[in-house]
Amino acid sequence: MSALTSLHRFRSLTPEMIDIQRQMEDHARSYGLDFFNTIFEVVDHDQLSAVAAYGGFPTRYPHWRFGMEYEQLAKGYSYGLQKIYELVINNDPCYAYLLGSNGITDHKLVMAHVYGHCDFFKNNYWFSHTNRKMIDEMANHGNRIRDYMDRFGVEEVETFIDACLSIEDLIDLFAPHIKRRNEKAKYEFKDSTEEEHDKPTATRFQAKSYMDSFVNPKAAMDAEVEEKQKELDKKENFPPEPMRDVMLFLLEHANLKPWQVDVMSIIRDEAYYFAPQAQTKIMNEGWATYWHSTIMTRHGMADSDLICYADHCSGTLAGSRTRLNPYKLGVELYRDIEDRWNRGAFGEEYDECDNYHAKRDWNKEKGLGRQKIFEVRRVHNDLTFIDEFLTLDFCRQHKLFSFGFNDDSGYYEIESREFEKVKQRLLFNLTNVGRPIIYVKDANYKNRGELFLEHRYSGVELQTNYAQDTLANLFKIWKRPIHIETMLEDSRIVLSFDGQEHSRTGEQKQKGK
Amino acid sequence: MVMKIDRDASRFRQIVRGKIRENLRKYVTHGEMIGRKGNDLVSIPLPQLDVPHFRYGQNGRGGVGQGDGEIGQPIAAGDPDGEGGEGQAGSDSAPHVLEVDITLDELAAILGDELQLPRIEPKGKANIQQDKVRYTSVRRIGPESLRHKRRTYVEALKRQITEGSYRHAEPRVVPIKDDRRYRSWEHVPEPVANAVIIYMMDVSGSMTDEQKEIVRTESFWIDTWLRSQYQGLERRYIIHDASAKEVDENTFYHTRESGGTRISSAYKVCHDLVSNKFDPAEWNIYCFQFSDGDNWGEDNRSALGMLKETLLPKCNLFCYGQVESPYGSGEFYRVLEEAFGSEHESLVLSEIENKEGIYESIKKFLGKGK
């Protein structure tokens, strides 16, 4: 009996289900899937809604948004609008929840699917830095926050959590994989080796006094001094380089109470833990779908399972015109890759061939497909996956199109079926998990300790009312005025919040006054 | 099983209530958003109960879809508030409007807190109680008409099993006299329904649909509040133009008649109703009259007379709400004001300019706590 079972009195598997689990596990291993030990829990729909609301962690810290999530899931289920089939947690051992009321076919399918996810969690590079003991960690987080709530009041702690959640996406998605800077000791935020800089001087070449004004011309000397001064000024910038991990910056530099620092670091840790799942949604679901369909159609299915399986599968893979189904896109791309590498339809020779028929019937019998998709699942994330493997043919075959919002009609309309545009749109939506990219630029703005953020504008404006609310929440953390530089209606503007009111400054003066 | 989620869910509901409180004025004036549903639950749409983030505006939304369709073909409606779908690959694009269910009683409590309505003190007649029969227990003797078949059967089964006369192969259960069980009752004292609301509406030609909507919304809220104060609230509806009649709820809200206006006719019907069915000694009587104030001149005198002599002494509260009308002269309000002054003990006058005025009007009507 697992820890969770005893903790929450979930039911354990029936002997029949244990049997199925063993079969599915064997099939998965026989294909070379490599996963952590996986523990299945059987829950009813109410429990599943609750666990799903907590993002899979029943021991998570208390917060109203989980309650909201739960009400929606539970309501959606009871109205028959939606049903969660499966829930897997990236942890070692992996935990997966099964809906007790599901039929036996569904259990088979879900288990096969879960093994796909577990393999992905364990082997995909982007998950390599996630905490594999997250169940324990989350319980720990929950206890700490509950403790703070007991000591400082629910309202107080919750308000602060709300403020932190507002910026939980302002993290550096690549930080776990790159060394951005030298590690400092955790609680030593002041630079101890701060040097006093003298006024800079220009390099002076040795020269006889009568030659001096020629060898060391004043103009050049001044220019050099200025240059050096600039360098120095830059060093005095705070932060020295714009910083992507806004949360980390605030953790280290905002004037927070110790419990607030801890709460914020908890939220940041969880944001980093969940980030890879958002980064690999298409790949992860595609991979799991690929394996459940492979295992089910080749081994797992009895004749009596067929209708149920097909029904379930078609439901999961249904496309929609307003939403690209990640299960569908993912699994089709893997199959496309497998097919191309089996045929050898890649590389310079293939790319340069411009005979349509030759390309269509291309077959070098390389048989590298399976090997290739295993490699893909190891190294890519959604962004690079789409960038690398979404081809013109694929786009046509699956009738992909891009759509956008038309201000005049108030509708989302089909924009284009051109490959380039479709791909670009998709890549844009995947960049930084679809969120704007924001840096801390200056934390001593106007030399008054105000926080200046910069939105790296890439053609799409921020939604102003949300941005203003976010600034207000940032103010609660930084406690000094907050500014963000962005673009609105093609001009550079700064949105500010000074604790009292919002203002907008910038090149829109002809409009403002 | 008690999960922690219950705590979060109730915390969420608490916040929602606060949110409703903040926006109550909006809900009051947009009465159509609140439709009465089964089980006395109402759904209230709550946009934006999410944590704000920096995110892209609607002009940047969009995504990639799959399927047939010409370029330029609309595929989904955007939200006019600029809250459109996420449109990201992999995330749901359905507009996110949260609906919460709360009970009418809860809503009434919120309304009371927010409008600062005093709890209405019963007239002292709430003590009048009436015995009511409730079937709560089972006994061994009783009339055959009250025989409890299931319990009788269970007794018989139990007896047969203990006797050993029950056989699985042939499960025949025959009750004998000792097995028989009968439902039995007790007398439960219950307070009698003791409040009646009488709505009167002018449906003469000058009342437009918009004005009826205002009346409808206001009545809904008044109803909600009074229902939370009295159990078993009676409601009666009277419509009038030149003549008046008592109608049912549906007719009250949906009738459109035309013709002149004789307010006294409504008072007469109202008075008949009160004297025939609702003895003021036992009933709390609330009258709400809505009109555009355009009465036939010669009728004012008799209407005033009736109000003063017969209705006001019997009512806890008589509220006159005058809806502003493009056609009506709005004279009746002034007539009443002159006759009774604006500080009358049981008569409340209120002018409702438009939907925004409903909130203040309710406050004025019910603020007295009669």
C-alpha cells in the first residue's frame, strides 16, 4: 500500500486491475519505454476533481483557486460536460489516478497512456531538473504555508500568495539548464567585495611635452573617459544585466518579511516544477497517445474492447477549429516522423528533390523511425519540436490554418492556410508558453528605488487591464512604484502604478493632452 | 472522506460572496442576469475571478486550428469585453466565464447586508401557531390505510428467518398480524404563513416594456428579501388600467394592455382582497404599487380617499414606486406627497428614473423595517 493510499483512503486496485497493470507494464517495457515505478490509485470522480484541482498533489497548500478549480471540474463532471480520464504526476515513483467508475477497457487504455507519460517525464531533457520527490516537497510546502496562516492570519498570507501568483510566470524557463551567474550563498544578498571606483582616466601615451597635444589629443582623451564612465555606470546598474527571473530578483531584493520570502520561494519552486509540463504539452500528450494506441491495438485489446476503445480514442483525438488538440497534433507528428525516418525521407538529398512523385514514393528502407522518435522525445520541447518537424506536407494533409481576431467583426476568423504563416503562428503561441517576455531592467529607477520592467515587444500588445492589475500586485511585493515599458498602438509607453493610481506616459502626448 | 478541498472550496465561495457584494448594484440593475432556477438556486456569472498576469491582448490572440473553411471565415465569436479565448495551442479557447450558484436565501442575506436593510420585525403575530400533522414514526396498531408495507414486509421476513420458515429456494413472505406496522403521526406546531405581498401594477397604454422590466426586477428583489424574512410568504398580483383585476404571476409580468388609468380601481380590488382573505390582525401586509403616475384627474380624489381610509391602516407598509415614463405626467407622486407628506409612517414613495434607480428604490422601500 502506498503512502498516498493510506493518507487519503483511496481505494487500492482490484486483482483484475493489478493483472492489467502488470500486462501493460510488460508491453510498455518490451517497446523500450523506461519509467519510474508507477503507482496507480483508484479514486471516485469527486476525489479526482479535488486532486486535479490541486494539480495532482492532494497535500498542496490551501488556496481559494484550488477550490474554484474543483467546483468547476466537479460541476463539469456532474453536468456531463467533461471527464478527466487520467492524471499522472511527475515524481519518483510516478503516481497516477484512475477513475474507479471507468470500464475495464478504459483502465487498460489509461494505464498504457500513463506509462507513456512516465517514460516522457523520466527521459525528456526538459524534465531533467525537476524535483522527483515533489510529492514530499509539496506536502512540505503545504505545511509551511499552513503554519504561516496559523501564525499570521489566513487573509494576510492569502493576499500575499495572490500577489505572488500574479507573477509566477515571470520566471526564466531556461535557467535550470544554464548557469546564468555564479551562485551566491543563499542568504547573503549583499556583495561583500564592493569596490569603490575612482574617476576613470584615459590612457596617456608617453610623449614629450611639446608633442603631447598631438600624441594624446584632448578630444580623443575625453571620448575615452566618457566611454569608461559609461562602462562604470553600467556596472552600477541594478541589476547589472536585465533579469528574466523577476521572481528571483524580488526574492533577493524586495523588502520582505522572512515568511513572505519563504512563501514566494515556494511559489517559484512550484512554477519551475510545472514549467516543463507547459513546455511539452504537445509532445507529452502525443507520446502517451502514440504508446497507448500502439499497445492497445497490437496487444492490449480483447475483441469486446474494440468499440469502447474506438469511441474513447476518437473523443480524445477529436480536432476542433478553434483549438489545436495537443493529443492529435502530437501523435500525428510522431507518426509522421516515424514514417519519414523509416523511409529515409530526410536529409539533404530528400530536401533538394523537387519531384513530387519521387518524394511521395521515397523509400530508402532505412527503418530508423522508432529510434528517431525516441531521440525526439529525449531532446525536444514543443517549440523546437514544431520548428523542426512541422512540414509543409503535414500542414496540408491535416488542414491546418491560422486564425486571428478581427476587430471589425468581433470574430475569430481564419487568417491563412499558408504554411509559413501557420507555422509562425503556432511557434509564437508556444514561445515562452504563450506569455509575454518580461525583464527587470532597473530596480532603482529615477534613483528612487522604483521598479522598472521591460516587456520585450514582439508584435503583440499586452492586455492593459490585466497589466494594471498585475502592477498593483507587484506593488504589494516591491512596495515602491512599479513601471512597465511596452508598446501600445505602435508607440512606446510606460504603464505605472504608484500605490494610489495608474498612469500611462509615453509618446502618446497628442492623445493624452 | 473530508478532503482539504472543502476548505478551499468554502474559502472560494466566501470570496465569491465578497465579489457579489462588491458588484451587487450591478446585479440589481441587471435583473435579467439572474433568472430564477429550480431549487431556489441562482447562477451568477462572475467574470474575472482569476489572478491577473501579464498577458497578450485580444489583438494578439489567435492560434492554429484544424479543419475546412475559407480564409476570412469566422470560426468563433470574440468576447466584446476583450476577454476572448486564450487561443493557445493546447489550451482551451472557450471564453472563461465563471458561474457560481448561490441560494436565494444567501442572496437575500447579502442583499440585506449591503443595502443595510434592517431585519424586519414581525408584528408579534408570528406567535400564532397552528398544529400540523407530520408522519414521523411507526407503530403496531393503526388503520389499514396507513399500513407501512415495507416495514411490515421486513418484520415478516425477520420473523420468518428467525423461525426458520424462510426458504431461499422459494422466498415466500407472509405477514401475520404481529408483523403489521402502521405509520403514525404527531402534531407539530408551525407558525402560520403570516405575510402577504400585494403587487399592483399599472398596465395602461403608457407603461412600456422597459418600465415593466424595471418593475419585474424590483419585484424580484423585494420578493427575495421578504421571503428570507417570512416563511410561507403569500403573493398576490393586481393589474389595472381603467379597471382592475387580480391575476397570476405570469400574467402580471407579461400583460400589455392599453387604456386609461384609474388607480382607485386597483385599491378597491386590493381592499377586497385584504378584507376577504388577509385579516390584518394576523397578516403582515405589504403593498407595492408601480405606476407611471398618470392617473385620470377626477380619480385622484377617490384614490386618495381609499388609500387613507381603508388601505393604509391595514398595511404594514404601502410602497408606491413611480416609474418614469416618456408619456405619463407623473402627477400621482406629487398628489400623494401633498396629501401625506414625505415622512409618512407606513407609506413610502419612490421615483424610479431608470434601472440604475432600482437599487436606491429598494433601499427606500424596505429600509424602514416595518
